[in-house]
Amino acid sequence: MKVSNRLRVLRAERRWSQMETGRRARVSTNRLWRFENGYAEPTAEERDRLARAFRVSVEDIFPAPEHVTS
């Protein structure tokens, strides 16, 4: 699942608006919108804040890219 979709799903499960999510994670609503629409990638600090706000691990929202083996 894409990060943008995962953020939306987590918000929907909690019935949080972008504004509420931003307040809880201390991330601007504009930045959150950009993450959800694929226009920006969160910094490591923003990833940590979002994970804490949702009470999940960072990897639950931002999975490590799969390694391609040859």
C-alpha cells in the first residue's frame, strides 16, 4: 500500500480530519496534504511524529523499500 493511501486509511479509521491529524502530529495541514497526494516525502522527524500520533510503528506507515535481488 502506498504511503499516501496508508495515511488516509489511518485517518479514516480514527475519523480524524487532516487538521486534527496535523495538530496531533505537529505537522502542518499543508504538509500532510502534500504527503497524502504524493507531492512531498516526510522527513524522518515528521515520520516519527505521525507514527506517534497514530500509535503505530514508523514501519507500519512507511515500509522500507523492498530490496531487488538479481
